[in-house]
Amino acid sequence: MIEWNRWVEVEKLAANSEVLLARCDEYIADHNRPILTRVKEKLTHWLRRKH
């Protein structure tokens, strides 16, 4: 079921270039940040969920 949901999301993005471009911009902005900053944020989030 998860794969089907992913496929539906891909189809929605393919039909809406404005949303697709916005998602691409978000992805690029996130991945242009230093790797250690991203890792720290992910670990902090993970630790908070565990407690």
C-alpha cells in the first residue's frame, strides 16, 4: 500500500509543476545546509520522539 501511495503522490506532482518546483526548492535548500547541521537536527528530532 505504501508504494501505491508514493506513486499517487508522484502523479500529483507530475500534474502540478508549481508544487513540484516548490518541493524541489525545499529539497535543495535543505541539502545546501552543512551536513553536520542536518545530522544534528535529525538526531535531536529522533531523540525527542524516543522519550
